[in-house]
Amino acid sequence: MGKLTLRLIKYFIGIISFVSIVCFLASSIFLSFIYTNMQYSELKTASNKIYEAISAGNEDSDIILEYQIANAFILKDGKVSSIGSGRKNNMPMMRNNNFSNLSEKGKYRNPMEGEFLYYKNSTDIGDIILFRNNRFSVEYMKSTYIILSLIFSIAVIISIPIVSMLGKRITKPILKLQKASLDITKGNFNIDVDVNTKDEIQELSKSLKIMAMAIEKKSVMQRDFIANVSHDFKTPLSVIRNYSEAIYDDILEEKDEKEYLKGIMQEVDRLNILVMDILQLSKLQGGTDILRKEYFNLADFLSDLESAFKIQIQIQNKNIHLNIEILNSTLEILADRNYLYRVVYNFIDNAIKFSNEDGIIELSCVESEKEIKICVKDDGIGIEDSYIDDIWQRYYKNKKSGGMGIGLAICSEILRLHDFKYGVISNVGKGSEFFFVVPKVQG
């Protein structure tokens, strides 16, 4: 039996016990009170009928038998006289006939320690005092307690197998999910979490499956990232090693030696850029207060980018044309200029990388009432739909792009920290449009 099932049984028995205790207390207090008042009411009714019978000169014995009256008296002028045919039964009561001190109703104990309920009805023929044995009330309460005890016992006996069955139905899918979660920790993402409980457990199973798929995807990307890092570091390190050996062995001419040293410095710079990119991405993902926002002119900002890329050898080699369209030269935005420069720079650099010869890259601003949309559009090879959601990931790398594929991940983090909406629209063979949206400065 599972721990959850035992806990359910414990809780269920606890609830039944609590309800039973409440019922016992309620019956002891309220049921006894109600039942006793009913007895007084019957004694009052019987006394009224006896008064009517005595006044009319009729027989009262039938009334005493009907209402189970144990003793009946009339108290008048300090004298007590018995009523009914059972006068011998009245003798114990007559031994202590100080009935004048009795209140309207209550309990009376005779010299033989018998407990009675009594009712005194004041009439013109005297006080009619009726007694009824209280053992009926005690027996009634005992019967009530016995019935409640039986109900409690039967409820416990029935509830244990029912709760056990329900507990198994609840714990079975939970144990299944537990096993699946342990499989995930071991790297097994092909898990069976299909449960049909139509409740929160089923929703949990769906969430666990989604989590497994996401972790598996991240795991694959991480492995690819490590492979890409190893490859991107291995190549420049190999070049540095080979060039250094050639210089160390003194097999180069002085002119070639300088070229080799220049190559070593270039590879070191390349490694430095890779390391800085990784550190930059970690910094962006770990902090929210690294931005230094300021107001700056958007037209000047984009013009600086145009100047930077016009001297790019890659543009000249591919004969790519970079067109910038700014309709409003007075627009200002609030952002971290340096970080935003890196975003647009990366967008344009990727556009150059994936554009064909004689291609056109358009850098434009689309102004609306509340926001400004900055777009970088090319007419290159485009991106397949299956890659659209992955290109912003840290470990994603397009096989055709080269590098470790963290440029767009850095852009994504920068735009996220700015709270700017961003995205990409692409058609294979027709090009791509990368964009982000900046809220317009109010006032």
C-alpha cells in the first residue's frame, strides 16, 4: 500500500472520527434536551386530560396508561392524594410528599433512588402532579449512542477498501510521472507520461512531456554548442600551433616570418572575439541593470551603421547595396545606444552573409502613432520555417552560417532587456526581414 493511500485512509478515518465525536456531543446536548422537552410536553397534555376527566367525573386510568404515567397526585391545601388505579405504586412517592416545593417541571428522585420526570399543572381542583420514569430517556440515549457507534464502525470498515482503491487510482499515474521524471534526470527523454485522469494530474503529465521535449532540445543544442566551440577553437589554435612551430624551428624567411606572426595575431583576435561573445551572452542573461539608456537621434544612429558597412570588404566583394530609409530625421528613441548598435550591426552582418551577389539590403524605420519599427530586410536565401523558432537560441547554429551561432542569441537578450518586441519574417529563396519595435518617446 502506497504512502499516499495510507495518508488518505488516515485523513478519512480522522474525518469520520471528528464527525462521530460531533454527533455524540450534539446528541448528548441537543438530542437529550429535545427528547426531555418532548416528555414534559406529553406530561402536560396528560395532566390537562386528567383535569378534564376529573372535572367531568370520568375515569382517568386509561389516560395514565396511555401516557405511561408512573405516579399521579393532586396537591390541594397541603394534602396529597393519589390519582389512578395504581395506588400501591404511589406509596414510595407518598413517603416524601413535600410536593409543594416542586417547580412546574423537572426531575425528581424518590427515596428508592428512582429518577422521574415530573410536571405540575396548577388547576382549580389543585395541583395535578404527574411522574414518568426517566429510564426511558436513558435507554433512548444509550440506543442512540449504540447506533452512532455502529455507524462509525461500519463507515470505517467500508471506507478502508474504498479509500485504498481510490488511492491506488490516484497514486498509479503519480508513480508513473515519478518514474518519468527520474528517466529525464538520467537523460532518457523518450518517456511514457500518457495518463487519462481528466484532472490536474493529466495536466501535470502534459507539462512534464513538454518539459522533457524542451530539455531534450536544449540538450541537443548544448551538445552541438560544445562541438561548435571545440571546432571554432580548434582551428585557430591549430593555426597558432603550426605557425609558432615554423617560427620556432627558424625555417622561415624574415618576410614570411612577419606574415606568420600577423596570422597568429589574427587568430588570437578571433579567439578573443569568440570568448568575449560567450562572456557577453552570459552577462546579458544574468543581469537586468547593465543597460545605460539615453535619448538619441535615430537618423544619426542608422547613418553611423551605413558608414561602417560601406567600407566592409564583404559588401564590395558581393557588390551588395545597402539602402537606408528614414522618413523622419527628428525621431528620438530611449535605449542603450551601444547595445542597440550591436543588434542592428548583427542583423546587417547576417543579411550580408546570406545575401547573393548584387543583392540589396534595406535598413528602414516604420513609424506609427505609438511605436517605431526598425527593419533589416534582404533578398537572400531565407530561413526554413523549422528553424525560425530556433535561431534566437543560445546553442543554435545554422550549418551554412559558420561560427557558434550566438550572435542572434545576444541580440535576443539585448532586446529582451529593453522590453522591445522583436522577430523575423522569412521565405526560403526570397529573403528575410529581421525587426524590433521601439516605443515612441512621449511628449
